[in-house]
Amino acid sequence: MHCPGCQVIIQKLSGCDWLQCTQCKMEIC
């Protein structure tokens, strides 16, 4: 999955739909 803010590849680590990009800190639901 790519972050919509900075396009870095991010991976969801748990079952929750919420995550935060480690590069730009954008919160994704």
C-alpha cells in the first residue's frame, strides 16, 4: 500500500484499519 501523502510504501501490522505513515505522519483509515 502507498501513502496518499508521500507515496512511500507502508504496511499494516495489525488488524486495525488505522495506521500512520512513518515518513509524513499522515493518518490513514
